[in-house]
Amino acid sequence: MKATMKLVVTVVAGMSLLSTTLMSVANAAMIGTQSAMVMEQRSEYIGDIKNWLSQENVKKQLVQLGVNPSDASERISSMTPDELRTLHQRIDELPAGAGLLEVIGIVFVVLLILELLGVTNVFSRI
Amino acid sequence: MIPAFVVFTGCVSHGPVLPDALPKGESDSTVELTETPFFPQARYQCGPASLATVLTSAGVDVRPQALTSQVYLPEKHGSLQIEMVAATRRYHRLPYRINPNLSDLLAELRAGRPVLVFQNLGVKMIPVWHYAVVVGYDPANDVMFLRSGKERRRVTSAGLFLKTWKRTGKWAIVVLRPGEMPVNPDLERYLAAVGAMAKTAPPRLLLAWLRPAEKQWPQSGLVQFAIGNALYDQGKAAAAASAFRKALSLDPTLLVARNNLAYLLGRQGCVDQGLEEVDKALDQAGDQNADLKKTLLETRSEIEARKESGAAASGSCP
């Protein structure tokens, strides 16, 4: 019962925060091209509410990873619902391109051998 | 010892890679986009550097320093693919993921476009994720030319490049100027890419990418649907309605187009026509697609509400 109440409160709180966001979406029943492509591909379509929540979640995650809050808002502003969902669910495991190796000892030796065998391309000038 | 290791790692094949990926008649010519700018990467920052390279090549004046706050994640010491794509949109350039094969990558280079690639320079167990920009290739020597890291012109054997590229599922994007299309576009991926720009770019730009799509796929209802959406966002209701109708004549099962047509008609005060379209769509939808059906019902109730409030068409219906 308590859990249910909490859920209701959360949803209502979410809704009130949402109202301003949704107000700006004048064409609530107009299907955008992006959403249509998702529907056509029969993958899960994310409605406005879910989308807004995942935006807020991803923003928090970006801030936790060292992005300043106003940059984080800008960064999520051009993401699609699919991209937001992927980031929200998998941000920790997704590969981040850095282009720099920081390994020492035996791992270094292994990589050096692999490099000489033409498997890897870590070292720019050997 | 060494031969045993070679067999173990399975890298015995050393035939040239480029000939198979080139069309006949192109197999001798070297391509190199020497004009492509170069920004040497700062520590961990191959993301901002390579993104600046392709954006600048597509006519955007931007430096890696300005992109760091947009694509770099300090705690992860790197940049995510999704963020590279999303940042490109904010500069009003269309990020398009090309087909994951070498021949399409080379074709983009021949069309004069550098290609941003994602590589794993290490191995699966010890990954070294890296963004670089491919700017050319030389079939005679079977090598690729890259703007990579701190090297303006990194020369990598095509075979080794392919190995490092395969480890990311051959992920590569081109950055398209308004009106530009990739050499070998995939209809759905292209339209999804354009649709994803709707939040960041004005409809005028979306149309610039959709008009060539109309030429490429004249029989596609989806293209007409996307054009209808952009026209509607421009406030051109009549033109949008005719695009939606064209979409439906090409593909009568395209219910998203019927929904938008119905919605538009309702907004124009043509409530009876709108109800007719949405009811037709609801009949066709059945129970197959719950999300679509929900939207159709929302559209219906919105038109109903307009009808009850006595809204009437101000002029003739589109």
C-alpha cells in the first residue's frame, strides 16, 4: 500500500514537472518522422512522458561523469528517444573513444607482441 | 615460437584488402583528401579532434576545444558514439552511419567526404577505443591514410585497419551538408537520421535533405510522409496535406501518414474529413500496433473535441 502511494506521488510529481514541457509540444497527436521510423521498425516507441524522464536521468548520469549541468542539458537536447534510452541503460558499459593506452607491465608486453604480429595498432611509431 | 604464435592468433592471411572493396576500373587510383584539416588530439580527446575534422570539412568553423564540453566525458576519459552523433546535429550537419563495409567507406572518400571511424586499436580483452578520420587510400600499396591522434597523416595497412575497425562493428559516419546524400544510402536509416534532426534543425534544412531523398526513392511513401511533417512544421498545411496524400497513394498501409493527415485536417477545422481519415486508419490498424493505435485514438478525440466546440474550416479544406 505504502509502495503504491509512493508510486502515485512520484508519478503526480513527475506529471506536474512535465506540464511545462508538454505544453510546448503543441502537436501531441502528430507523429514525428523519428517516432514513425521507430513504429515502422516495431521497436518500442517511447511516449513523451517516458522520454522526458529518460532525459532527466541521462542528464544526471552525464553530470556524475563530470559534465557541468548546463552542458549536460545541451548535450541531451539533440538526442533521440532511442539514444536517450540506450545511454540511460548502458552508459557504464558503452565504449568511450579515448585513443590513448595506459597499461603497464605484462599487459604492455602482450600488446607489444600483438602489435608486432599485426593484430593491434596501438603504438603509432614502432 | 613466432610461427606458432601466428597460427594461434589466426592472422596468417596477408593478401591485399583494397582490391576486393573497389569497383572495376577504380582499382588503381589513389584517393587522398589532402585538404582535410588536422587537429592533433589532446590527451584522451580523439573524439573532439576527429569530430572537428569532419565538421570543418563539411563547412562548419569549429575547433576541438569547443567540442570538448560537448562530447567528452571526464570520468570515462573518452567520448561516446551517441554523443558524437548528437553533437553533429547541433551544428546542423546530418550524421549518417554508412553501411558497415569497406567498399562503402571507400566510395564516400571518392565522393570527397572524409569518414569518421571508430576503432579498437587493441584487442577485445584489452580494448583501446579510438576515433580517427579516414582521408584516403592507395590500392597499389594496400594502405589507408588517416588523420589520427597526433599524426596528421597516419599510413596504416588496409588489413590492419580492417581488423581494428571490425572490432567496433565497422562503425563509421559521414557528416553531410544540407542537401547532401551519402553515396549508397539506406532508406530507413537515412530517414531516421533526418527525422532525428527535427529537434535541432529548422524544417527548411530537413527539407534540404529530404528533396534528394525524393529523387532517390520516388516510390517511397515514407519519404513523402517525412516531407509532409517538415512542411507542416513550416506552417504549410496545404502542401503538407498533399504530401501525406501522396504518401498514402504510394503506400495505403502507411497509417502514420493517415494519422497526421487526419490531425492536420482537424486543425484546419475540417473535422468531418479528419474523422473519416482517422476512422479509416483505426479500422486498418486493428490491434497490431498498440503505440500507433493509442496515438490514433488521441487524434480522434482531439478532432472530436474540435467538432463539439463548433470549430469550422475558415476556408476550403486542404
